[in-house]
Amino acid sequence: MTMEKTKPVDKHYRGASGMWEAVIGLEVHAQVASNAKLFSTASTEFGAEPNMNVDLVDAAMPGMLPVLNTYCVEQAVRTGLGVGAEINLRSQFDRKNYFYPDLPQGYQISQLYHPIVGEGEILVEIEPGVGRTVRIEHIHLEQDAGKSLHDMHPGLSMVDLNRSGIALMEIVTYPDIRSPEEAAATILKLRQIMRYLGTCDGNMQNGNLRADVNVSVRPVETGGYGTRCEIKNMNSTRFIQQAITCEVERQIGVIEDGGCVVQETRLFDPDTGSTRSMRSKEEAHDYRYFPCPDLLPLVLEKDWVETIRKALPELPDARKERLVTEYGITAYDAAVLTAEQESADFFESVARGRQGKLAANWVINELFGRLNRESLDLDEAPVSADQLGELLDHVIDRTISSKIAKDVFNRLWTEGGCAGDIVRDHNLAQVTDIDSIRALVDTVFAQNPEQVRKAQKNPRVAGFLVGQTLKASGGKANPEVVNSIILERLGL
């Protein structure tokens, strides 16, 4: 279940002859979260020495036949179900033939004509309350190529086959995207869904999530599609946005100068912030696709697919909506908390049985803020959900004030322990004794007669007297009691 969003206003680009818009589609390559490769038992561990995670199938030794990894198939089905897509019970592997040194077989096993996952869609939130539905054309399984290394020898290129044969899911969208920001948001939404599902870790830095970006332009409100160019192998949402902006401006310039955009594959250079031609765009027939003779058609049992569907976790959109309803927090806070499954789990551990808004405030502002300042991940946080929950219990029952709670939180962060012990050992409990607070108020009034006279005429000045009383108490006086006594003394 997803929440309705207002459709964003399409972004327009001003050219010499008028206004233009971009038409963008994505081919997202997501590494399947699996310990073994798609057609071999070799490890997928990242960071191994070159050519250590290679078996005879990956190296294309004569007579070696691929054996399909069932778990990778399950992960692709799980991903398809996560984006609301149709699962094709019959699919087929094809050979995509081309020569390159890091492709020892001379072909890539992929699924061009009969992919495992059909059409689906995701809701991409551009800003709070504003989102676009991006349709998924299909998802297919394929094996990755190796990696050519050009910086290890002055006169030679080396080949590392550790990635050769690693399972990839290629998620192909329809050209529904209209701006660089939407393209980045679409990739992040797919990443979020796959991380919730456990089908891809989404690590773009390691190359586990990459995207080819197809870009064309057309005059506003004309319909149809222009000639598209593909920007290849992007692994940064920031660079993707820069590349799209550059390519859109380039294509508009070409057309307005009387030229024609040539369909081609381009590369983005982050140093210059521009794209450059890589090669003319190949069509399917250029690769001589044909069914892989070593692999039978893949036939899935409907009951098996339904078993996977029933075991799916709560997905981000549904969880966000539930947090808003169940805990009374804002949609913005829910979006922050559900960005990662671990964050949502942490929040719910803190908020369960407590005040949701208070818990969200402390998790987002205090905990996440401190983690960000210290460049730590959530699993490295010195304060656990149980520790933070206990701290909030002392705020809720007014044992300590919110101000004192921040001091306790800092002690938990640096010293460990539990909130109750810190409050007791450092004598931090709130002063609620009426007589004690009255005595403090008397002292503050005696020291600030001019402010008292002003407060009697302008109640807003009473805030100064409240602050001085709290300061005199070392922050331990109950603010509500202090405020009540001061207003009473002022006759307000």
C-alpha cells in the first residue's frame, strides 16, 4: 500500500527557440546479494585479491557448463514482487555476443527476449507530498563481466575476473522521468526497496549498484520522443544529476544549431562535468543474441512464487504510512526514519509504548545528529535503543527535564551505563517541591526588580524570570511549576 502523491511539475529548460523538457529512462544494474555467482560456486566477496574469486566456469575453461544458482533466481523474484511487478513463470537465458578481454567466454549470458520479471511500478517521492509513479518495464538476470585494469603496468592492461559471472539484476524503467533530481530519487527508491528486501546491498561505491541513463529532449508539450543517448556506467547519484543536466543542454544546443542528435553511448567525465562520445549505439542484432544452448528455459512454480510473496517484509512506503498512523509522527519524520530499515527498527524499539513524537525527535535530532557529526553508522552508536528508551521514560514521568536529558544522553554516549544510574549518581532529578521553587522565585524577583515591573505590564517578559529561576536551580527545577508560580506571583 502506498500513499497518494501530488504529481511534480515537469522541469523545463530554456533554449534559444523555446522551452524544452527532458525524457529520461534508467537501466539500473543491481548486484544480487548472494554468496555465490549466477552460474558458479565462486565467492562474490568484495575486496579479494585479483582473480581469487574465479572458478573454471568464470574463466571459460573448455567444457565447463553453467549451473544456475537458484538463490539468485529467488532474489530476482523477490525484487520483482517488491516493485509490484508481474513474475514471468517462464523465462529464458540468451547469449549476448561481443569480444572484450574481461569477457573470457566471448559472450554474456543475459535475458533479452524473455525476462524473469515483467512490468511493475514504484512511487518516487521528490519532496514531501510530491511524487511521480515510475513504471518498471522489466527486470532480467544477467552475469557481470570482469574488470580491465590499466594502471598496474606502464605498458600493459591487466584483467581481474573476480566480478566475472556475478549475478546482476538489470531493472529497466520506462522513460517516465523528467528531471535529474527525479532520476536520482528513482535510483535511491529502488536501492531502498532492495535493501529492505535484502536482494542488493546498494553499495554504489563498490560497484554493486550502477546505472545507465538514457536521455533525450523534446519541445515542451509536443509529445513523442527525441533521439536518445545512453550515458554509461554511472555509480553516483550526484554525478548522474550532473551528467543528465549536461547532456540535456548539449542535445538542445545541437538541435537549435540545426544539427541532429546521434544515437550513441556516452561517458561522463566528472572532472570536466561533461559527457563525451564512447561509441555508436548498438542494436540487439549487433550482439547476435540467441537462446543460450547450455541452459534450459527457466520455469517457476506459481506456488513457489506465492511462498516468496507471503514472506516479503514490510516495504518502505507501507512502513512509512504505518508509522504516521501508529505513532502520530509527521510524514517527513517517517520518511527520515524509514530511509533505512535499521533506522526504522531502532525508532520502533524506542517508541513502542511511549510517546511517538518525542521518540522521533530524540532519534532524529539527538541520535542521528550525533552520529552524523561523528561520522558513525547506526550500528556503531554507543547508545542503544533500550538505553534511549529508558532515558525518555525519565523525561515522560518528569523525573528530569528535557534540558537535563540532553546532559544524561551525552553521559550515556561517552560513559555508557543507564539513565537511571546517571540521574541518581549525579543528582540530576527535577526539583518539584513547591516550597523550594517558591524560594528560588523569591530570590530571582529580588535580584531583578526592573524585569518584574516590566513583566507585570508585558507577560512575555516573564520568560526572562523563568529562565533565571531555572538557571538558579541548575536546570533541575520543573519548568511548568516554575512558570506557574511566576505567573501567580505576577498576578497574571
